[in-house]
Amino acid sequence: MIQSQRGTASVLFVGARTNSATQTANLDTRGADYAVISIALAAEINTNAIGPTISVLTDDTTVVTNFATITADRSAEDITAAKVVQYHVDLKGQQRYLRLSVTTETTTNDNVTVGATGTLYRQADAPGAATNIADVAVIV
């Protein structure tokens, strides 16, 4: 089972979004065979809230216009209750970068609070230095 194997996790983004806001993050999958992207969505505050659209895309570069969707977008995700949406991506045959995009509707009627992480598994190349792991990393 891939999930029981040790993976390298990265926080992609955290924050609250309002009307017509898009948050994106790229995940460099070099050397990995499998990725799990987890998107945590907080519960709506107002009963008429409209959830965001979630997209996962891929490309060999980080040029925004070159990314292509690898699976159908999840539009107006239900946020009646807090939940986690996960994408399990077999990276064999995929391009190097994954891009997560979370876009709120024109009228969300609420603040949409989102947190996202990416975890890479079966990595051929382990990070060689703390700077390759995170913004701040302590290796003991």
C-alpha cells in the first residue's frame, strides 16, 4: 500500500478566500512515482455559501498557460460540513509539475477557508540539503 510508505509532505497553501479569488501552488514531483494532494475545506458559515472549484493540472514547466487538467474539475464543492478532498496521482507517465488551483465563485456568500498539502511517495531522489525540503527545515 503506497500510503503506508514514507512520504515527503509540503504545505502548498493555507488561507481564507472571498469572491472570485484563486489560490494556486505548484508541486515539483521530480523523482517521485506517486503523489497525494489533500485539500482541507472548512465548513461554511452562511447557509447559502457556494464552495470553490478545485483543479489539478500538470506540465513539464511552470508556465501557467501550459498546464493541462489531468482530471475533471470539482466545481462548487459542497462545504456544508468541513471535509478533506484528496487526489491520488500516479506520476508514472505524468509531467514533472502538478499545479493545484482553488477558485472561489463570483458570489461565494462566505469566506472559503482552505488548506492544502502535497505528499510525494517512492522518491528516487531524497532532498540533499535543508533548502530542498522547505522554507525553514532543521535536519537532526
